[in-house]
Amino acid sequence: MNKNNFAWIGPALTFAGVVTYFMWFARFPLLRDFPWLNLPLVVLGVVLSFLGVKAVFSSKRPWSRKLAAGGGLVLSGALATLFVGYVFVLSSMLPQAKQETLAMATAPSVSLTDAGGTVVDLSDYRGRKAVLVFYRGYW
């Protein structure tokens, strides 16, 4: 394979690694929390972009090709930086608990009718963990 092709294959791989993470792989916790498939693809894209720039600049190519290869390397580097920054830094920053949430650590007494028509009192579950699901739709 011609190493000059790396100048466009690299940015394409980097772009594919970033886009497929958000379109598909972020849906699955195993692949969302650490991008096992996308991170190597993004790194490979940056490496190929660098090798493509090196090959284009070492050959007698016109300046337009050299400029395009350099732009591809900059694009690959920027995409990789944004991807790594989002996955490993921004996605781990959780918002602080609001004061209202902390004040309502115990739920107020509520009586609701369940799906079977039985009245259920939330106070019957005091001291235990309970999850209330309000579903608006059709079963």
C-alpha cells in the first residue's frame, strides 16, 4: 500500500472511530465506559495521519497535497483530543446534588393505586428502599 494514502485514510479512521462511538457503541455500558473498540481506531487513525504527512513531505508532491495532509493530521489530532476529553474527563463529571434533593431524603407519605387496583401506602415501605415508576402509556 502506498504510504501517501495514509494521509486520507488516517483522518477517515479517526472520524469513523469518533462517530461510531456516539452513534452505536455508547449505548452499551461495557463499550461506553471505556471505548475498547473506538479508542484503538482513533489512535490508529492519528498514527496513520502522521505517517501520511511524513510520506507526503518526504516525496516530491505539490504543496496542495502537503497542505491537505497537514490539515488531515490536524483534524485527526483535534478529533482524538475531543474524543478522549469527552470520554475520560467530561463524562465522569457528575453534577452536585442539589439542596432540595438532600432535604427530601425521606419520601412523603403517599397512597397510590397499583396496576391491580390495590391501594399501596408508601409509608408501608419506610426503612426499605423503594422505587416508584410512573408510566404514562399503554401496557
